[in-house]
Amino acid sequence: MYERILEEMEKNGIRFVAELERKAGLSNGALKHIKSGHAPSADKLARIADVLGVSVNYLLTGKPDDDPFDDTTPPDVYEKQNKVLRLLDGLSDENYKAAIDYLTFLKFKEDMK
């Protein structure tokens, strides 16, 4: 994940880690924890993604934003997915993005177990 952050920093003309931390409203040294392999909070990750103009899913997985989940979803999972979709329906764009970022973060944590 840290390497993807550095790549996106370069694409965005951000030369120093401290500059990204400042723009994202993070404390000095916050990215050192990520570099050493610690998972950041969903909020911190969302702030970094916003500054870099990418999704949380991309930072976590390196995959395009089209779908953070694979195509092998068993049929019995669709009920859970539909419940989540109903909850997302009607949210403002800002809250929808925050919810998707948080769900992506939770999925990443599950996959790391």
C-alpha cells in the first residue's frame, strides 16, 4: 500500500511525505506507520485517498475501482448484499463515498485474517 501511495504522490506532484500528511490533515509521521506495515484507520485512509484522487479500494488492493469484490460470490450472500444496497440507497454523494470507503476497508481487514 505504501508503494501505491508514493506512486500517486508522484503523479500528483507531491514531493514529500510530510506534504501529503499535511494536506490530508494527518499528524507528522503518520505514514511511517503505514510504511512499517500497520493498517491505517479507515478515516486516515479515506483522507489520503481524497488528497491523491484515488479510491480507498485502489490504495488497499491496487485494483481498479470497478468492483472490490470478486465474481465468485455464493448465491446465499446476495441477501446480505441487497441489505447493504438498501442502506446505501438515498445517501448523499458524500455519505455514499464514505460508506463505500469504510466497507472496502472492512473487507480488506477481513481478507487479512
